[in-house]
Amino acid sequence: MQISDLQISQVNNQILSLIKAKSFYGKKLEEAGISGITTPEDFNQLPFSEKNDLREAYPLGLMTAPEEDIVRIHSSSGTTGLPVIIPYTAKDIDDWAIMFARCYETAGITNTDRIQITPGYGLWTAGIGFQSGAEKLGAMVIPMGPGNTDKQLQMMMDMKSTVICATSSYALLLAEEIEKRGIKDKICLKKGVIGSERWGEKMRQRISSELGIELYDIYGLTEVYGPGIGINCKYDTGMHYWDDYIYIEIIDPVTLKPVPDGELGEIVITTLVKEGAPLIRYRTHDLSRIIPGTCPCGSKFPRLDIIMGRTDDMIKIKGVNVFPSQVEEILKEFPEVSSEYQIRISHLDGRDTMRLYVETNGTVDFLALSRRIAEKVKSRIGFTPLVKVVELGLLPRSEKKSKRVFDERYE
Ligand code: ZN
């Protein structure tokens, strides 16, 4: 997507406040000798920013507005090293709620819906983002937070929740519990809003058919407000994103050059009106593409495809670059396996081996199935994995994001 004149002047304002606040990005600009932009070519010269830059600014180095204007902070999970702290002004909080309410509207959710929120509350942006957007919309919020499946299901029945907000793994767990307990006729859910974790078509169909609901993918990350910067509409042709608040470009993660619309690459986000912590050309490491053309719904907002993985998920096995999403694509062609899988890579006797764990039920010949899957991976990707077929339900499900790839070569 070519950046518009309006967006350029908005980016320029973000740059001026970053320079004034002497933030890390202000220093990057100084080093690059840039004090402002007026053309798309100028924009392309702007340096990228990375999660590491944000970590180094810990604790409050990203604060770009005066302290008296900051009303809240959020933090992204710090699984490696320092967490990232994002300061918000009252306007940032309100803008985020407006975007999130727009997400609900795009999914056809209204102020007569009852929205049960299962993502976590606290330092991270999940729960409270879902809640502020729902309140902005005027819907009734049932703020459960994660876990306690008994209570979740009880409230879902008693409050007659019509919308469930969850990660895909937790939505699947709830769907399985509802089936197991035989309470489907007491459940009033119509729609599910599912966090941006990458998830396969198969898992989606399973949740959708077991719960009998429509599913919507919501996109976002703490560094850029939080969830709520994009969602698919009922035509399900990709996620509309709010280009009056953010500018998205897709780049080749190796050459760092923008790729044409329609081509797969890394999502890079620039905030347009953020005050507390503006970000310029922030590399998300999420893989997707811009979908060209207009959506049948008539929305003027551009579209991103679903997230296909992470640039750092790319694994090199026997000299071949592999994305877990490729394996997932292949598994979709086997109706007898479930949507859960695990990839484990190890190094044995000087050779890389990949073990692929899949689940099926007792009506299938495990050996024959593993042979057929191995052959398909060999013909599509170029090497033969060891396929282990296990009993349905044996692979772990979690309330948070499921880890599916384990590289044991460097442990
Ligand atoms: Zn649409």
C-alpha cells in the first residue's frame, strides 16, 4: 500500500515528537541525519525499529508525551530478557477503544450482545482491550479472565453469553468441554473473537462446528496499542485494519525492501497518531501479506491476510527452509488427524531429524497413516520426517498460546 499524503504528514508529526522527547528513535533519526519527511521516498529512508530497541528503553525510555499526560502502562511478556513497557495517554486509551469497538462492529457484534472475555487482565493488553472496546460499543461485558473452566461454562449458561473472546487453544478447550458435558443446548454463543495467534483452518472448523458459531480473527500487539488494530468481516477475505491509526507495509525480512501487495513478507507497522509511545517502521516479525482489491463488504479499510507464522519460526532442516505453516497446510489434507500437532527437531549422528507428532482416533491404521503423511512432506518440502501418530487428546492443549515447534538441536 502506497503511503498517502495525509499519512506522511501524520508520520512527520510522530517524528517531531520523538525527536523532541530524545527517545531512542529520535537518536536513530539524528544518526541518519533525518529531521522530517515530506514524500513516500523520504518515508522509505526511515530506519526500522525492533523489539530490542524497545527493551533497551526499559523502564520508561519510550515515554514520548509529558509525564502528566500518561495515564497507564502496559507490558509485553518478557520471556527473554527485559519486558517492554508501553506508556499510554488518555487519548491513546480512547483511540484503542474506538479501534476495538470498530472490530466488534465489523464482526457484526452490537450493543445487545453479551461478551464473555477470557484473555488475561493485568500488565498485558489482552483482557482490558477486549473490555474497553466492548464498553465503547455499549455491549454487556462478562470479564472472566483466563482459566477456571467450570465457572466459565456456568457463567456462559447463566448470563447467556453471545460472544466469546479467547485464544484459539482456549476456545478449543471450551468447545471440547461443552461437548463432553453435553451442555450445548444451554449455550447461546453466536460469535467468537479469537486472538491473533496463528491457527490452522482445521482448528477453526472444529471450534466453529462444535460450538456452532462464526469466528473472527483479531490482530494486534502490545507495542502498537494491543489487540484490536484489525479483524476479518463476515466475508472472511482477510483482516481489515485501521489505516487512519496505523500504516502497514510488508517487507522482505532478508533484504528489508517492501514487497508488492499480495506477496508474503514481514508486517511492519508505523503508528500515525500515538502520543505515549509512537513507533516508526516497527518490525513485528509476523508473516502475512496485503490482500489487493476491495472486499465485498464495501469497507474502505485495507486488508491483511491471516498471520501465517513468524519470521523467526523459519527452521532450517537438512539445508531446507521450512515454515511450520507449510507442515500445517499438508496436515489439512488428512481429515483423519486433529488440528493439534507438534514438530520436534533434533540432531542425531551428524544429521538433522524432524519428528512430527499428530493425533487421530482408534479407527485408523497408525502405521499406514504415518507413512502417507511422511511421503507427502517429502514430496512437498523435500525431506522425510519421522511421523508419530498418537491417540486423540494426548498432545497438550493450553489456555495460552500453544508451542508447536521444539528445536532440540541447540538445547
Ligand atoms: Zn470486508
